[in-house]
Amino acid sequence: MRKTRPILVFGLAVAFAVPAAAAEGPGAAPRLDGAALDLLWVVPFLGILLSIAVFPLIAPHFWHRHFGKVSAFWALAFAVPSLLVYGVQVSLYEILHTLLLDYIPFIILLLSLFTVAGGVRLKGSLRGTPLVNTAMLFTGTVLASWMGTTGAAMLLIRPVIRANSWRKNNVHVIIFFIFLVANIGGSLTPLGDPPLFLGFLQGVDFFWPTTRMFLPMCLVAGILLTLFYVLDSYLFRGEGKPPEEGGEERLGIEGGINILLLAGIAGAVLMSGVWKPGIGFEVHHVRIELQNIVRDVLLVVLTFVSWRMTSLESRQANAFTWFPIIEVGKLFGGIFLTIIPVLAILRAGTDGALGGVVSAVSSEGQPVNVLYFWLTGAFSSFLDNAPTYLLFFNIAGGDADQLMGPLGNTLLAISAGAVFFGANTYIGNAPNFMVRSIAQERGIKMPSFFGFMGWSCLILLPLYALVSLIWFA
């Protein structure tokens, strides 16, 4: 098909291109035609990724004050040319579809988990020894599949930071925390990680990930926990004796009501996947289902209840602030909007500008599972892993019964790629950014975007190669 070559000029000036036909028909949603999009439409998405990677290094004070404006700039760098080239109908549909069905539910879920988990304070005078640190990482890994990676990360990150605040070498603790608690631990249920929840909504059985992802997760998590214990033990020997503190505080939990509220969050999310009343309404061709509205309202109510029922003193003792969720909200708003043309191009399959990627995952009509694993993972490292999962799910046929049956290994490859590779970058999964932000607020000098990738490439990629060799070769 004929390709348009829109010239994206950022700022006030926007050049014009010949509009490509959007996929419209009687009653059909006026979608972007990904087959007619040039790779120049990917520039805003690459721009926001590079901004996240580079600005904190070269202009940290500017970034801290203006990251929201930078995110808005790149979002407009897509939205304005889209309006001028494809018109209001197509652009409004794509933006509303992303905001109403993806971004707003995504932020509401994160906000609820962040607020509720942030109201649980684990009291006690834990010291960050290798054994204690490994035990906390193991606990978070187990909890992540049942209360979500965001919930488990927000519950444990502050106790982990407190326990290691006296140590000179503590960055590696947070990095392994991101690997295990914020990502790999969420492998076993749809409640654990958003990609698996999307699979559940598409018809994948609730406990399918529990049975099929169990062994790959145990392998990766077991090796990571062992490696962490060895590394932490080596670094611990040079730390000296932990400082003595008077008035040792007994271990305990403060704000226990929030544990019940976390169960309520899990129930609300599960309800939206099980209850299908078939009632909804449309906003410019975007259908909003009743069960999703009820879920989001329940999550907002639970957030409010947590805020009102948890004492301010307890949250202050927990070093709770709103900055991490504000940062995630602003940056992921830009990411969700700039990713629209990227997903449209991928959705076009072999007819799109990235057709080579799509055609690579099959050979003679049969799926190449090792490539499903690595390509799903590669895109999940830099795109949001939830729509990436859904994209490759549909490339593989989109039939849940087939994918749980004869194509079970293909679905395993897609699931493992989406969940595991989310640990590769700060933007691979939303909790990564939140943990990084909290750690930096507490004075821990976290590595840059590319510095973190250095850790993940060195440690995680060999493990993923082992997984692909055992299950997908």
C-alpha cells in the first residue's frame, strides 16, 4: 500500500502529508491505518524514551522540575500532526481509546495499589544482612503474583530501604528488588502483572499461568536469589558492623486495614474479568463496559478509604509521598499516547513498516516460539508490556482455546517474554519507575536508564537465554 511520509516538526510548526485512508466502514471505528504509516511516526515515542534516558543524566534539575512538560511535548508531537494529517475523527478515536480503555484504568489501578500498600507499615528493627535481604526479596517475589507487582513492591520497598540505609553498598539491593518483586514475581496469576490480566480477559484460564509459568519463574527467581545472596554476602563483608540503635522496635504491622483493602483491590480486578453483564455505552466509537466502570469506581473508593483510615503519622513514618505516582502518571501519559502509531504499525502485520518483525515469528505456517519469546520480550522492554502481550497474542491467532491447547508453548513464550523482560528497563513495567523514584527520594543513587540496562543485560539476558533453550528451542 501507498505510504505517507509525514514530516513531524515539533513545536509550533507542523508540515502536512497526504492523508492515508483510515480503516473505516459503516459503524466501524475510524482507526489509524497502520499499513500506511511511515516509521517517522515512531519519532515521538523514541523521543520520550530518549528524554527519560538522557535528561536525568545531563540536566537532572531541569528534568526534576519539568519532566511533565517534556512528556506533554512528545505527546503533542504525535497528537498535533495526527489531527492535521488524519483529522479529528480518527485522531480523537485513537486518543480516547487509549485514554479511556488503557491509560485511565492503568493509572487508577496503580494509584490504588500505591496508596493502599503505602499505608501498610512493617515495623521493626531489621538490619540489611544478606540473609534478611534475601528473605525480603523472596517474600516479595511470592506475594507479587497474588497482590500484583505494584502492590508487593509498594508494600516492601520502604522496609527494604530502611533495613539497608546504613550500608554503603545498597544499590544492588534495589536493582534485584526491581528484577524479582516488581516483575518476575508476578508470573503466576492474572492479578500479578497486567499482560496476564489481559490474557485472562481474552479467555485464558485464571490458573493457566500458575501451572505453565511456575517452572520458568522458579528457575529464574531461584538463580537470581542465589546470585543476589552471593553478591550481597561479598559486599557485606566490607560494610563493617551495623550501627547500634537504642529502643529496638519489635516486628509488627501498622495499618493492617490496608491488607483487607488490598484483597478488595484484587477482588475488584477479578470481578471485572468474570462478570460480563453486556451493558455499556460508547464515546466516539469507544465502548466502555459496565464491569470496567464498576471496577474503577471500586478502586477509587478503596483508595479514598485507605487514605482516610490510615493515620498521617503512620504514612510519614513510612516515608510516603505522592511524587512517585505523579511521576509515573505524567511520564506514562506521554508513553501511552506516543505508542499509538507504533502499535498501529505492528497491528498491520506484514503490511506495516515493521512487517519483518511480524513475519519473523512464523515459519511455514508454524509459530517460532523462541522468536515469540525474544520479540515479545524486546518490545516489552521498551513498550508497555500489556499491549505488547495483546499484540503478539493476536499475531498468534487470538484464540484462547487454541493457545492454551495445541499452541500452549507459544502462549507460554508470549507470557514469559512480556513478564520477564519488563525487568530490563525502568519503563518496562510501571512499578520499576515507582521503586526507582522512591529509592532516589531516600538518597540512594540509582543508576541511569542505560546504567540499569547494563545490570539487566549482564544478569538477566543469560537467564532468558537459558529459559529459551529449555522451553522454546
